[in-house]
Amino acid sequence: MALPPRARWLLLGIALALTLVAARLVGREDEGPPPTAPAARTLGTTNERPSERVEIDLDRLAARKGVAPASDPFRALTWQSVAQEEARKNAPPPPPPPPPQAPPLPFTYMGKLIEDGRIVVFLTQGDRNHIVRQGDTIDGTYRVDAVTEQSLALTYLPLKQKQELAFGGAP
């Protein structure tokens, strides 16, 4: 639907008049009390009329809070601080933690018995006594792998690490 040129100009004129009225109303809302301090300056050129001069309240500008920068671009830097920062950035990563280790053997050797060529070893763990042979498991934690006259070979089952309890030879 096309409007005749006369109606189009009429609508544009009304829109212009409304825009000017709205701009004037907004300008009145922004006006505050007249400045009393010398912080207000008048801007203008010689071609302007005195009533069209714009005044800027510099105190209001100074009161605005800005967002602080992430870092100060004007901070003083020394070569030492730059070198330390570079060394920290380029440092090798820390070594990985050592692998877990089996705890020390909690057993104390009390004696052994040799019966028909088979060796039985008596151990204590705190206030408990254990009688072990090759192939036995102690508390589901240690397995007896081998028993000789001088030592007892054990495997710590949670980590599958071998340990040895030496106790000496025959008298």
C-alpha cells in the first residue's frame, strides 16, 4: 500500500516534530542544579548563541567508577622480575610422586620347626601369633611364597610387591 507523496511528507513532518519534542524533554531531565564550583566549563564556538552553550559538570565525570584493569600496564618492571617470571613459566613440571610402596613387615620371627623336610615358621604380629608354611596367606594381606632355613619370602598382596624376612640359619 503506497501512500501519496503529500501524506508521506505529512507523516515525516509529524515524526520529526515528535522527535524534537522528545529530545527537548530528555534534555530537561538531565539538567541538574547550576554548577557553583569552577569545575564546570562552558563549551561552544563564537557562532553559537549564548542560550545554546553546553555546560559539563566535571565533578560528575570524576565521580564515575570505572572497571579496574586486570593488570597495571604502567607498573615498573625490572629485568630480574621479568627473568624470574620467565623462569617460573618455563620451569619443568614437578616430578610425579613415587609409586606406592609396601609397608615394612609387621612380623617378628619367633622360631621355626623342620618336620619331614618341611619348614614351619612361627611369627608374631603385635599380640597375635602365626604359624606359616609355604603357600599360606596371612590375614588376606601377605602370601608366603617360599620358606628357607635363612629367610621367609612374602608377597604384599594389595601391591603385589615381594618382601623378605631374614632370620638366620640353624644353631
